[in-house]
Amino acid sequence: MSKGIGPTQKKILLLLAGGVALGLSGTPRRYFKILHAIAEDWRDIDRRTLKRAIASLYQSKLVVGKSNRDGTYTLILTHEGKIRALAYNIGTMSIQKPKTWDQKWRVVVFDIPERFRKKRDSFRAHLQGLEFYELQKSVFAHPYECIDEIEYIIEFYHLRKFVRTLLADSIDNELHLKQHFGL
């Protein structure tokens, strides 16, 4: 692999990943949110910088190109490019606070084997970074909609069979949780 990735290359990887996410996201609201973010980011990249950045991504084997029958050219993330894009995206993830709380708790429960200790510790750190409340060592709660973010982290670390998510109407220490989250 070549030298580190610069900000323009990082943005291109994220934009390409955004195109993949667009095809995988399930709701129209998600589609428009992704499209809006992509449009803003493309405007910020000047053409000369874009060409240099793409050439660098080719050399790093993070993207490949495909000529189309209609004369256009498509950039495609390689497996390594997808991993890099996921890593950049996961670091900036946050959970949006709605105007009104729906009175539901999102609970994440996991039992990740010791042989995956680093993944388990990283997963736990991401939950803490997203401001989840740690009910127990492997049980976390959050009051706001966050299933997309959790699914993303689960897929990133390949932990699907070790993690469960619950939607709860109440938790026995709810008063403490409400105070913690300022509800």
C-alpha cells in the first residue's frame, strides 16, 4: 500500500461509499439525506484536485474503473476501499436527537468471545462514543433512534452473531436514565 490517504481521497472514498449506502438504505428519507450530503461534498472538490486524488486512489488499489457502453466511466470501490471508507465513516458517526422523544429505549446486548477481545473493546468504545449508557458490561441503552448506526458498527466489525438489539418500553432504572440523558 502507498502512503497515507489525504483529505480529498478520503472524501472520494466516503462519497463512493455513500453511493453504495444509497442502494442499501431502506427509507426515502435516508436516500435524500445521503444525496444531499453527496451533492455538497462534490461541490467542494475542484477538478484538478479530483483528478490527482483519483489517480492516487488507483495507485493505492482502493478504486477501480469501469468503462460503460454509453461512454461514461464508473469508479468502483475495491474491497480494501470499502474497508477504508467504512473506517472513515465510523469515526464521524453520531446519533441525532429528535425534537420529541418517542418514549422507547434502544438496548444493545452482546456476548463477544474472548478471542475477539479487540473487536469487543472497539465495539464497546463506539457505543460509548455514541453516548450510550452502560447498564452492564455488555448491555447499553440509548433513548433515540439509532438502529442504522448500530447495524453499521456490527457490520464493520463482523459481529452479527454476537450482538442483539432490543426496543424497550421501559427499564427498571428509567428515572436515572432519563436524568442522564436530560429527558
